[in-house]
Amino acid sequence: MAKEIERAGFTITTMCNLLNVAKSMGNNRLVQTVSVPYPLGNPQLSKEEEWKLRYHRVGVALDALTKDVEGYTVFPVKI
Amino acid sequence: MKAIAYLNQFFGQVGGEDQADYEPTLHEGTLGASGLLNSLMPHVEVTHTVVCGDNFAASHTEEAIKRILGFLEDKEFDLFFAGPAFMAGRYGNACGAIGKAVKERFGVPVISSMNEENPGVEMYKQALYIFPGGRKATFMKKDLEVMAAFGEKLATGQPLQCASEEGYYVRGIRHEVFLEEPVMAADRAVAMMLKKLKGEPFVSELPIPKMDKVTPAPAIPDLSNMTIALVTSGGIVPSDNPDRIQSASATKWGKYDISELEVFPVPDYKTIHAGYDPEAADTVPDRVVPLDAMRAYEKEGRFKKLYDYYYVTVGTGTTQGEAARMGREIAEDLKKAGVDAVILTAT
């Protein structure tokens, strides 16, 4: 799905858990998520910590839109 | 011969999706699906069964591999079976990653089965013998029979033919073979060329695999004037699921108005995705579609506007063909809306 959206000309960041799958699908800009049932959160964290995590990873995904890539590129996250 | 089998939490009889975080365990003998596998192979005994939850294998792959290789370190075995994984993406990924690691460490053949739409095929077909399998668990017996037949073949030392004859996905490995009727390569090439010139069918001896890649779209150095849309395959929809998007093997997508929302209200929105435990997503849908975080960045002026609608479908059991079509349709809609860039979240 992401590939077709990119093919149509949209700059796109895919946030997903299984990076290898995304790689085999031909996605280009990637940010890894926490897990499958909660990609951008974690019920075990406090509300504040969870917000920090989500805000940070979405920020990395937005940053990724501003960077040129040659192909499959994972943008590292800090939390 | 002795074999060890790998199963996920479903087929290893631990439990359903609520047990997907189940950590790897080693069992003596067979349980669940490995019992049937064992009964299909007179010359192979399944001595142990490894069971691991799909989420654990997906989210802690290195750890899962490390522990499982540890279990197997002092075991004697000649074959390793993983799956069948049908069209289950996480399971296929786990069978592939673990099978590959087992093959590399212990040098034993690894046999698996996956539906052609399982992403595990593309990722691991070069490392393992992966046989084409059914779409869902109703194909269990049939797929196990195929895996077992090949296991028997290896165990009894029968000569192996090329991938297309044995039936597994082509690994891209070339073997030297002697033709029964020797024809030298130059003659075969000329014969092929003549057929091609005449427009007759011919079979290449060197198929070149095609990889469908998309040239990365250009960077947008300054987002401050841009409209960004959220797209997800995580199944977050208004709770009445107005467009009846399927919980698995989806063929439909929806777009829903979020122009008045700062976060997804609960219980007005929930996930209908049947491929993961919905608890975390239903409690806080923004864990799957980060509307709250996007609003925060919008307010800060990081980008101009979050597009008024988000797009959603369900990405479990969904074929690559359907996913591609939905992607094209969504892209067309985004174009009409004047959207500049996309953040897509997948589960």
C-alpha cells in the first residue's frame, strides 16, 4: 500500500514493527514502532512516558520526510 | 532420522492472540500440529517441538532466535520443520527467521510451507525449502503432507530434482547437472534464440528475478507549508464500522473526518483488525494512529495542516494485490485533496 502511494508521487514515511517485511515490500523511509498491538504506545508506561515516546517517534517520521534517501532507509529512534 | 518442529502459540496449543507474547519453550516429543507431521513420516521422528508466540518472535526476534538456538544446542536432529504458516505474516516471518538461523547454525535442511502471499516467502525462500501452502489453517493437513513428503524424501536419500519439479519456491541456487541427452550450452542457446525469433514459447535456463522497487519520492526539506495525511493498516474505525471494512483479508478502505478531533475519542473509535489483540488499541486508538502527536506538531507549525480525513484498512491476510489496489485508490484521493506527504502506520 505504501509503495503505491509513493509510486503516485507522495513522499511517505512508513511506521511499522517488522522492518524486514517492509524492506521486502520495497518501502523506502521507515521508522520502527514499538510492537504490533501498540505501534506508537506502550500500556506498561505512564501516560507521560507514553506521550513522549509517541511524540518522539512521530517527530522522527516527519523528519524522515525532509531527508532524501536512495532506497530502504531506517530512521533511528531514541525512545 | 530425527527432526524438530517449530510452531506458534496457536498450533502449539498455548492459546490464541492473547497468548501472542508467549516466550519460546521447548517440549519433548510432539504437540498440536507436530503430532500430525510426525505421523505422516515413517522414516522421521519428531523428537521435540519448539513453541513461540508470534508477537514475541516479531518484536524480540534476536532474543527468540538466541533462546531457540540455545534449546537446540545439545539436541541431535537432521531436519527442522517450521509452520505451515499459511498467510499469517508474523508466523511466516518467525518461521523464516528462526528456520534460517537454525540452518546456519546446525547445517540441517529446514522445511516450511507458506501461502504465496505471505511476506515470509519473499524474505526467506532463498534460505529454506518453503512449499506453497493454503491461505488458512483449514489447509493444515494438506500443507503438512507436502512438508512431510519432502522430509521423507530427504530422509530416505532420494535424488532431488530442481525447485520447479520438487514444488518449493525457487531459491535461486544453481546446481550443475548432467543432461540425459547431452546438448552443449551453445546449441541450447541458439535453439532458444531461434524459438524466440519465431515467437515460439521457450524456457530460460537463467530466469532473472524481478524486484518491484519504487524510486523514493523526493524529500520535502521544509514542511511548514505542507499538508500531511495519516494512513493506517491498523484497522482503527468509527465504532460502528460504517463501511464494513473486513477484519481480515480486507478489500475495502475507509476515510473518516478528523478535522474536529484532537485525539480519538473512546469508545467512539476502535480497531476491527483481527490480527492482533485489540486491548491496547481500543483503550487508546492514538497508539495506532497518532492523531494527538500530529496535532501537536501541527500546532507547533512543524507542518501546515493535518489533512481533514485519515485513511484506514486492515492489513492482516490482505493480499498484496488488494493492498496495491487500495494504495492506488487512496493515492488518487490524496491527489485530489492536495495532500503533499503521508505518514503511514502499520501493525
